[in-house]
Amino acid sequence: ANDYVLPTDVVAGWGVSPGKLDPERDLIADFQQAGFAYAPNNTALQAAFKQRAPDKLLGLFAFSNMNVTYDKINARRGNSTVVDAFGFPDQPLLEEMTDRALQVLAKNPDGFVALIEGASIDKQAHLMDSDRWILEVIEFDRAIAVAKAFAEKNPDTLIIVTADHECSGAAILGAATASATDLQAKPNAGTTIVGV
């Protein structure tokens, strides 16, 4: 049983089965039956490691993009307005997911490859939301620290940290004081928009 249908050009180009939709299929149950521990939130993620690291782990913490660090930290400090409105108030931080993923992947005697991305650095920089993109960079740095600690205990580990691009002209000194709405309202204002 599948739960996807591929476009005809992909089927023809790749020579693969078109697939079929199966609305009755419960993919999470299928993963659990295959031996995966399932974590729908941070509480469940941490609980899955109470005795020992599971052999397999499936963490699905939002329907799409997760909340950014700024909002997750605010929720943990008692201001959960944004994460409550988003509908997923108990999401792990990137460093927590990194730690748990490495514990599970380290069980593979043949080694592993992990891709750990700080995806919202880019998204928040596009929005020129300096409060949020800066905390995203810090969270990514903390995830790198988790990976480095793992590498110290496992010297055959290679860590590569890279970026695909920078955006919004982020600068160490200063930040945009005009909102995206202000900038869109005055597209030809040049550099004259100051704290509109």
C-alpha cells in the first residue's frame, strides 16, 4: 500500500510505479509496528530515552515548519502565545533533537550520516526578524556543540558545517527597524525609511 501518486512525467522518466492513494493507511502505526519509538512532542521524545536510547525513532513535531527558537524558549518561560496559536506547544529545540538522533544513530555498527539543519535561520533572515534569526543561529551553534561532544567520544566522526547562502544583508551592528510591511508600502524609498 502506498499513500502517494507520482506525476506521469516522473513515472515515465524514472520508470517507476505511479503509486496509489490509501487514505485508510496509518503511517505512524506502520512505523510503530516496525519497531520505531514515536515522539509527537518534546515530552515524548525525552520519555523515549528514560531507560535507554531506542533502536529506531520517529519524531514528528509539527505538520510543517516547527516554531522558531525564540518562540519555543518564550513558551518554556511562560509566554506560550505563539506556540499555542501554532498548535504544537511542546516542541524540542534543535540541540535536543540532535542529541537524541545521535544516540539512536550511534547504535548502527556500520556508521551513519546525519543531516542536521538550522532551517529557520534563512526563513527569519528573509523576514528581517533579527530577534528570531539570531536565536536560530545560536540554537544551530548549540546543536554543533552537541555534535562536537559526540565526536570527542567517537573520534571516527567527521563534522562538516556549511551554509547554502546568506540573505537580507544581516550585519553584526544594527538591524532593520522597518517592518516588511513598511518596506512594501514604500518600495522606492531607498534608504530614507528609518523607524517608520
